[in-house]
Amino acid sequence: MISFPRPVRDANAQGGADNLGHLPEWDLSDLYKGEDAPELIRDLDWLESACAEFARDYEGKLDTLDAAGLLECIVRDEKISNIAGRIMSYASLRYYQLTTDPARTKFLSDCQEKITAYTTPLVFFTLELNRISEDKLTAMYAENADLARYKPSLNRIRAMKPHQLSDEMEKFLHDMGVVGDAWERLFDETIAGLSFEVAGETLTIEGTLNLLTEQDRDTREAATRELARVFGENIRIFSRVHNTAAKEKEVMDRWRNMPSAQAGRHLSNDVEAEVVEALRDAVVAAYPRLSHRYYELKRKWLGLDRMQVWDRNAPLPMELQKTVDWDSARDIVMEAYNAFDPRMGELAEPFFSKGWIDAGVKPGKAPGAFAHPTVTTVHPYVMLNYLGKPRDVMTLAHELGHGVHQRLAADQGEWLSSTPLTLAETASVFGEMLTFRKMLDKAASPQERKVLLAGKVEDMINTVVRQIAFYDFECKLHAARREGELTPEDIGALWMSVQGESLGPAFDFMEGYDTFWAYIPHFVHSPFYVYAYAFGDGLVNALYAVYEENPDGFQDKYFDMLRAGGSKHHKDLLAPFGLDASDPAFWDKGLSMISGFIDELEAMED
């Protein structure tokens, strides 16, 4: 069951200013010391032979194994996954540091092609696992507790049984995976290579997006119009990437007899479709009391008759222009983590001291932010594009939350450490909440409290409302692509159909905003990923309410949940807290926290 570790990308990473102090860079030597390191060459050679030996020892024989034999087989597969994941983590992280470097691109591509070729003989493994009868597996679990520990992962594999193709077809699709990855790299390299001219300065996409949070409205407008201009000039490339990726997915889904474009994501997330739809429906129904209400308040604060798209992330008029240097950001987040539990601070500290964070904005560096779990025998790496805005502090808290989660779950091993996306956002959003609450407690005046509350509401709207709008856009995009090729204008119309609904009547939308779907990486890298943010935010809001109501013993239960990784279903993970995500009323609890913050902001107007 080879699966390469993927970075957990942040939805709302932003940044902004100079004089930030020393910004750390990755030390990737914990993976390999270089692309020609003897250890890397050794591991590639080992992987080639280990995969061939695995296929020779087990292909056509899985149904003859006893419990101990199947356990040994799984352990060997975990070792293969670990070495393959280590190589791909190193190649990917070097690439993300400088996506415009042809040598790094070639190295990543070469590693990907070699590992795909080496692991193709292993495709039989999951196919044959799915042919073992449920009765036989149940008896094996009863016989061998160590094997029974892998039941959650085996259940997830077996959930794909109705969508499994022939052995030869699965091998073919495995080999063809590098072609789909090439479109992802085209997207990444195109985005990283874009340049924007604002006020006589040449900027990357990160620097330009950062200007959308500037106090000066003319600067925000100029940046927004420049984004639209450059996206428009490149829109045919982005349209081709999205059309091809969506068509590839449609073909795959059709052959696998998936009931919907979203179904594969739900299966990989180990979450029921009705749970996701309950979340989606609850958020859409809440648009008027969340985003619509908040942006009407913000319109008044900004003194505008109408909001424009460049006002969405504008700072408040009473907000001080504040640059948070790197050391201060570290201290804020670490104080919040340690106050919750010193164990959390201990887990986070090495990220700062051992080269596990790459923080600065550099030409050619991948945009946004993420935490990459690498493999369970190393440690995660965090990437930021840190430019000193207060929201960047929240992004740091977010990514460190992922890192803490990934470190705690590592003891589960390669098969069980990976957390479904719906739960992967739990620790990250919880880390943000801890940091926000600590900052709110320290607010020196009602005005500072107002600014902090408004900033948190905006982040929550970006995490919940905006991501569900993105999810609806993707649903419409994939449904429309099944009917035929989509022009850039077609995609733009689908994008605009969700923007007005989600943002509300306070907004006007400039010409060119219909291209802003083009730069969202999730649509290309991880279709339907985005609802995980809303899932995670709602989950954390409910969790935090439990923490406030009854803090005794909460930390131990929280750490147990993170340590579980992917070894338990969301129902089992939440049961100790008295929570159930399959209850439609569950989502209203989380949304009520956002609504309550807006209530407090409205009360400050009286």
C-alpha cells in the first residue's frame, strides 16, 4: 500500500513586511545530505530490490497466509513505504524551495519515475487484500492482536473494493500516475514563475497577495487589478491544467464506478458523504448570519457605500500597522502552546531550533504554507512565506499544530500514522485557537480586543465559508467538465456563481475577478480537499467549548486523539469528548461560536 507523504497545505496563508530578523531555512540533512548522497543511492537500490522481492514472495499468495504471515507482509510493506516516502519527501521539499530550478525539477521527476517503476509490481497487494474474505480476516484479527491493530487501515483499503479494476489495469494506472503529476508541476512552476508590477516594484505572487491586506486602499486595488491582469494573460494555461486534471479524474471515476466526483475524497477521508453534505448545508444556511453580517459591519467600519473584492481582507481603520518579527511570532505561539500543556511546547520547540521550518519569501519558492509529515522515522517540515503580518502568526500556529500532530502520530507507523484530511486540520486549527485566545486575554484595550476579534472572525470565515464556497465551485466544475471541455469563461462563471452567494450583498465584483480561481493549488493538487478546513474548524470550535466547560483531564484526551493518527474513525476519536460529527446539530455548535464573536462585535457598536 505505497502512499507518498503529501504536504498538508494551509488555506489562508498570507504575509507582509521587511525587518523580520533571522528567518530560518530548512536543514534537509535529516533526510539526505544531497541528491548524490551515498545513503540516497543506497536507498534507491534497496527499494528496487525490496519491491521485486516483495512481489516474488507474495503475489498470488496473500490468501494462503496465516495471521502471522499477513502481519509480516504488512510490516515489510511499511518499510518499503518508509524508504519510498523518505526519498520523495527529500526530492519534493528541495523542489518546493525553488520550483523554478530545472535541476531540482529534474531530480524530483527522476525520483518519481524510478519509484513509480519500482513500486508497480506491488499493485497486486491491495487488490489481493480485497479478495480475502471478511470472515477469514475477522478470524485472523482474533488470533493475532498485532495484526488486528491494522484493521482500520485494512478497512479503508477494503472500502475501495467495489471500485477496484483488474490487476493489469491497476498497474497501468499506477504507471500513468507520473503523467498526472506533471500537470501539477506545470501548475506549480507557472504560479511560482509569475511576476507582478505594482507601484513600480516587481513582486512574486506571495508579495502581491500580501498587498491585499495593506491599509492603503489604492494599493489593495492596484494589487488586485494586477493579479487579474497576470492571471488573465496566463488563463489559457490554468484552464488547460484544470480541464485536464478534471477530465483525468472523470475517466478514473467512471472506470471505478464512483457515484460522484467527491466520492473518492470521502473514501480517503474515511468520512460518510452525508456527514460532509450536512456540514456543507449547515454552512451555506449560515452565510447570512456569518459572512453577510460580518462584511456589512466591515463595510461600515471602512466607511464605504459598497465593498469591493480588494476590501475583503483589508485591515480595520483602527488597526495599527504592525509588523511582528520572527522572534516575537515564535514567542507568542510558544507561550500559547506551553500554557495549554508543556508537552505541546516540547513537541513544537525543535521546529525552531533544528531547521525544521523554512520561513522566508524567496523568488521561485512555492507559495502558501504547509506542514510535510515526511516519514515516521524522521520528522515533519514546515514551510511558510512569513512577511510579518499578525495573520502570519496564526499561520505559524496553524502549521506548528500540524507538526505536533504528525510527531505524535508517528509512533503508529507508516500505515496508521496518516490522519484523514477531515481530522488532519484538528490540531492546526486548535493551535490557532490557543494562540488567538492567549492574545485576546492580553488585549490592553477594547479597541485591541475588537481588532483581534474581527481578525479571528475573518480567519474563520476564510476557513469555513470560503472553503465551502470553494467546495461548491469544485462540485460545479467537475460536474460541468463531465459534459465537455470548459473555456476559461465557463470556469470563471462557475467561480462567480459561488462568490456572491458566500460573500453577500455588501460586495461588488470587478471585471477580471472571474479569473481568481486560477491560483488556488488545492483544486489541482487535491480535488475536494477544501471541505476539510471547514470540518476541522467546526470540530475545533466544538472541542474548545468542551475544554472551556470542563478542562480537567482534557489535555490527556486531546493528546490521545492526536497520537491515534489514522488508527480510529472520527466517531471513535470524538466519543471521549461527548461529540459526534454525524449529528447534524454538531455543526451548528461550531458555527455558533463564529456567530457569537460577531454578536460581540455588533455589541461594541452600541
